[in-house]
Amino acid sequence: MPDPRFAVNCSILLTQLPLRARLDTVRAAGFEAAEFWWPFPTATPADADVEAFVDAVRASGLALAGLNLFAGDLPAGERGVVSWPGREDELLASVRVAAYVGAELGCRRFNALYGNRLPGHDPAEQDAVADHNLAAAAAELAGATVLLEPVSGIDAYPLRTAADAVAVVDRVGAANVGLLLDVYHLAVNGDDVAAAIDRFRDRIAHVQLADAPGRGAPGTGTLPLRAWIDDLLAGGYDGWMALEHVSADADPFAWRTEGSWR
């Protein structure tokens, strides 16, 4: 069985470091890829800011394994604008930026957070907006994959299980829209992760990892991460598995050699 290909989410780990130092630390730790949430403060960053991001990743020697599209104000609780009426222009502007970044760095995975349910809005209306936006994003990002992710911790976010996300994928019907399997979010939401892997194996386009409770590094919680990873690899998954966990440790990657993770 092949070894897992770990990437590091540099929007959640090592954030005390400037961008270039963060990337260099990941490279020095022996990783070959990084991923990011939307790395700009707005959906329409200045060209110079986009080029600075591209240059930093390129200079690090790391592959860019994944990139989120613009997702609104995350600290304020927003989780994407894909399904939000009136914010279509922001989303599609970020799609165009992502397409450029992807072309420059060879990134082929773009996460489109669905967006919370809005008070006073018909959920069916929001879903129709999402369908339109996802189809447009998939067309703009032809040759790459648009990802849909179940998320925990926000009651208003409607995609809670792998089946929820796959239902949207099926509804949109674009061949390059797939499931982002974040095992932490699924487990916290009560989804059966092993069953989801088995049922949707051919729909999984990207994987993210953290332990629970606590969203810590592998081995800090109770999730059977090793078993799930082995199942994915045995079933033919050969993509990146991104470490999207929190850590205040001086070496957030020490778990790899401690042998304590399940």
C-alpha cells in the first residue's frame, strides 16, 4: 500500500509566521505540498497581492494542493457565498483569480464553501443560486475540480454529511465537481466516516484530516484516522491528504514520528 501524501494547510497551521517563513517551515519539515483557504482579504485582491502569493508558493518549492474560493468573513461566522443571493459577482471574481493562481502553480482543487442559510430567504432559492454558481465555477475551472465540503460548528451551514454534499454534486451535474472529505467535520457532525468512504469512494476528490475532539493533530483525539487513511489508500485514492488541524506545539508535526496516532 502506498504511503499517504500529506499536505499542510497553511491557513490554520504556523499562522504566527509570515507567509514565506510558513512555507519554508513546511518544506523543511519534509512536506511537498501546501493548501490555503482564500488567502486575500477580499474577493478582488490587487494584482500585486496575487503575484506576491504566487511568487511565495513558487519560491518555496511546494506544490499547491488546494485553494478555497472566497468564503466571506470567516471570523464572523460566514462559511462561503456560493448559495447567497446578491454575492454572485464576488464568488465568480474569486473563481477568476483562482483560475489564474491554478494556472501559475498547477493547482487543480478549489473548495467552494456552500454558505449558511440566510434568515428570511427560501432555502430552495439559495440552492438554485448555488446550482448556478457551481456550474459557472466548474465551467471557468475546466480541467480542475470544484470541491464541496460538509462543515461542522455552524448550525446554519446546510451541508453536514457526505451525503448532503454529494446530493449537491449530483444536482449540479458537472463532471468536475466533487466531494471534499474532511473527516474531522464529518465525525463531529455524527456522520459515519467509514461508511461514507465506502459509499462515496469514487466521488472523493480531496481529503482533509484532523483529530477529534479538539481539531488537533493525529493522535490527540479518538478518531481512527489511520484506519480511514488506509481504507482510502486501499480503495485507490492517490490524492493529497491535507493536515487541517490546530496546534500550539513548537513542532506541530512531531506526531509523525511519535507513533502515537491511531
